[in-house]
Amino acid sequence: MQINIETKFNIGQEVYIIQKARSKEPCAACNGEGHIIVDGNRFSCDKCFGTGRLHGKRKIYQLAGKNTITNIKVYNYLLNTGGHHNEPKTVVKYGFADRSDYTDRKLFATQEEAETRCNELNKEAQDEHKN
């Protein structure tokens, strides 16, 4: 059997990854500075541990970083759609040196594309939350 499939990205290509994670918000205790000053002395903020940011309660889509694709895996399987019907399904996963892998739904060629998609997904989630 021979399988030929066109992929969105190539091995060795750098891509931008998005994922859903808790939002990071400025620390209210230190106003996002990471430190506080008491009597002229500077101390690391004990609320945010000097980072100036705290994790929020809700998860949002955000840019997780940039990485280089090291492998591409193609999965072919039959999806049982109920009854006697099986639908052939193909999933392409792009792998990285840290052993993580993602479908092309979370990978983008440019930072701008990734940020735009995060904004779209977060707006959709916000609109659903309102209804």
C-alpha cells in the first residue's frame, strides 16, 4: 500500500503553536512590577514570586511559542458514525523534539496568523459564554 498526502507544513519548518491555557494577568499586589518598595528597600513580590503576573481563572487561547517540526505522522482509521457505516478518516500530526505533537489546527506559519486565530477563538468562546 502506498499513501501520498499533501501536508500543510514540512519537516524542518518553524511554526507558531497556540494552545488553551490560563490567562496571565498583572499582579495587583505589585502592579505588575514583580517587586514592591518598602521604606526605600526593594523586595520581590511574594504574590507573583517576582514575575509581575498571576494566572487568571479562565483559560484562553494564546501563543505558546515557536518550534521546529521534526517529524510528521499520518493516521488513517475508520470512524464509526453509527450503525453499519464506517467513515475513513485521516489525521496528520506534526511532531517536535520535545515529543509533543499537534494537528495543523494549532500550528501557524507566522506569529500574526497565530495571534489572529487566538483572537478569533477567544471571541467565539466569549460570545458563547454570554449566551
